[in-house]
Amino acid sequence: MTGQLRGFLLKMKKATYIILFSFSFLFSCTEKSKNSEKQTEPVLSSADSIYYLPAIITGKILNLEVYPNIKEVKLTIPGFEGDETEITTKIDDSGQFTIEFYPKTKREVQLYPIEDILVIQPGDSLHIIKDYKDIGNTSFQGDRAALNQQISKFRGKYLGRYPTDYKQPYLDFKKDCEKEKNSSYQKLIEFQENNLCTDEFNNWAIKQIELDYCKALFHYPFQHLLRSKIELSDSSEYFSFIENLEDKVDNSIVMSDYFKTSEQYVNYQITKLQKEYRQQITKKDTIIDLMIDDLFSSTQNKYLAQFSLCTFLNISLKSNKTDWIDNYSEQINPKINDSFLKNNLQEHYDRINEFNNNPKRFSDAILSSNNNIELNNGITLQSNNEKNTVKELIEANPGKVIYVDFWATWCPPCLHYMQYSKQLIAHFKNKEVEFAFICINSKEDLWREKLNELKINGQHIFCDFETTRSIRQRFGFSGIPYYLLIDKEGVIVDFGYHLNPQSGYVKTQIEKLLNE
């Protein structure tokens, strides 16, 4: 296997493992401009006007005094890794709230603490009534009211919980999962017998049951490896469940689980193709060439093929790089024709492009103390007036390159990378570099205890609940560890997981910033 191939596959496997290890946070809406200063043809294009129609969710909460500390609702819009969105709105004194947003397609969203799953599409207007004295029941009016009423009622009976005994042999685990899936279908049949279920609901329910089943089986191999130190060989009998995925994934509803399941599917296909690449690689080939073609042809389900390809391409965008799309746009364009996927990928590409062309603009917006920072074309980035930890850090270290590590005491990947941060700190000793470790979502006593164990130099900052909330709103990251790189002028020039201290990339970037 070539060194290039080995490195790429290792990177992909590590990325997937970190996804499985990482802990999700709530994140805010940090919308950025869709226009790029770089004059290029769109990667993809679409004239689908429904994509740009807003949807409105209004609500009325009764008996607010039952949960007096809940002052707001949060709408979470799932997406590809690094491209998720959350919008927060206040509940007024009468218990009413309104959220207007752009779903872009018919899809699942989450409205905390009202409902874990809502289905809505562009142009919809949905009204929700929730009584805190009867928390298990929700009433719906307006567009897709019947669908959401049935989803809410069915989810009270169906939880989608699968086995977690990851030490057992893989076929035994699969049999237990099949039993759970069959039980879920039996619950669905009973629900259908007692309720007048719409075709729209039946479509959603079957998709959810199959996705829960596939998620559990995709999750097993790595968890089994952690516990038994035995790596699951590619068993066609075990992985035959992928046929269930191929049979049920389509664009009738973009399910929240599509994004995570697609990541797992992509990692499976990469592992499966590993041996073939050893014979396939020629001088004219690159690994990206092969991956684009092989991922697209890995399934007869063309929507799953497109979704998987978009998942793969978003890996490069997570690292704030557009090279893959720039270099292979002619190869990509004919393969992705779904309107939602095309537009979603294009917008993510444009945001990264614009950030790379003008990081100061976005850095200033993120660090601003204003409530609403106007970017352009009416796009607004929401911030707040609470404690601005990163801005204070920059002001306290003028003229220094700053490396920021957001971590938590309970996060295994965060603690794993600390050893490599120690090496970076030693390497840049006596240089104008500040290493800052910002602990979020943790208990202060455990933070102090963990620092005594780690014995790592640098500046250490503990964030209470309100400060953690402010950081989430500003930076919008969905998992930790998460890193920022700030230049000597106080500009955030890079951000994301790819800046982890083990990668070697961050060392090179710090040296580059020191020499500028």
C-alpha cells in the first residue's frame, strides 16, 4: 500500500472513531455569508425555489410555573458534521414563542424541550401547544399536524433502544438487534391498529426503525474492539444489514439519522475497498479520484450514493479546505443531482471559501459584543453580551500566536490529546505562543483535580454554565475537543478538530504564523 493511501485511510478511520468518541453539545445558529470572494463557477447549481422558502413554528406553553427555569426553546437542524445549526428563541411571559427558519427540504428537526422529532418542510406553518403539567402530550395545528401528532404519540411507546453488550460475538449481537427490530415493528403494527395512521407517518416510522437497527449494527464493531481488543473481520453475513439501509434511504424525508449513518456507511466502504486500492492505484490515479467513483458506485440506491459522496466531501470542508471540490468538480457535478444535497454542499463550500479569503471579517463577527452582526446580503450572525472569554484572552496576550483548546474533564479524546499539547508547549518554549485550555461543561472541583493529574503548562480557564453557554453560541461547535488558532493580530485564522496537536499540521501553522 502506498504511503499516501495508508495515511488517507488512517485519517478516515481516526475521524470516524473520534466521531464515535466525541460528545455532542448544543450549538447556536452562526450563519455565515453564502457569497465567496473567490470568483469561481458554482460547484453545483439548482433552481429549486422551495429550497429558499421559510417555515414558521409557533407555540404556546401552558403552566410555565411547573418548570420555571426553562426560559427558551432551541430548534436544532441536523446536518453534515460541521454544518449543523441551532436557533434559540425566548419564551415570553404568556408562554408563547415563534421561530422562523429555512428547512430547505422536508426533514426532521428537534425542538427542545418540546419534541425530540418534528417533521417540517419549506413553506409550512406549524403551531404547537405543550402543557408542562402533562409533559407527555403535545398538540399540533397547521401544516403536517397529523404527521407530527402521530410521531409524538408513537414515540411514547417506541424508544428504539438496542443491545449494548458489545463483548458478545458479532452474530449473537446481530441476532439480538434483529429481535429488537422485530419487536419495534410489532409495536408499530399495534399502533396502526389503534390509530388512523397516514401514509406519511408509516413512511417515517419504517425509516426510523430501520435506521435505529442499522445504527446499532454499525456502532458494534468499534465498541467490540474497545472491549475485546478483537477487530471484526469483514463478514458478509454481519454486514448484510446494509441492504436494509439501501432499501429505505430516499429523499421523501431527510431523517436526522441519515447524517450519522452515512458517516458510518462511508467508513465501512473505505475499509472494504482498502485491498482493492492496492492493485488499483496507478500514476495517473489519486485516492480522491478512486473514492469519488467508488463511493458513488457502492450502492444501487442513487440517493444514498449522493448522500455518501456529500459526506465524504464534507470531510475536507471540516478542515476548512476546498481542494477536493476545487480539483474534482467536473467529476463531482454529474454525480450529485439532488437539489437539497447540491445546495447544502455548495453553501458549506462557499462559507469555507469566504472564511479563507477574509478570516478577519468572520473573526471580528464572532468576537463582537453585539447581539446581531450583519455580514452581507441580510445574513446575520447571532452573538450575545455575556462573558467573551476568547476576546479577553486575545486582549491579555497582544502580539502572540494563541492556540486554544476547548475540552472537558469527562471527554476521553480531549484528555488523550493533552500529551501532544505538552510536546507542542515544549517545542515552542520561549516563543511568542500562548497555549490556552478552556474547560467547558464540567464541574470545577473535577477540573482542578484533572489539572493536578495532567500537569500541563499554559493558561487554564474554567467556564461556568453561563460562560459555557456563551461559548456554544459564539462558536457553534457540536463536539469536543475543538481548537482555535489565533494570529499575532488577534484574528481567528483557523478552527476545528483538524487542529488537534497530534496531527503535525498545527505545529506547521503556528510556525508559519510566528514568521509572518
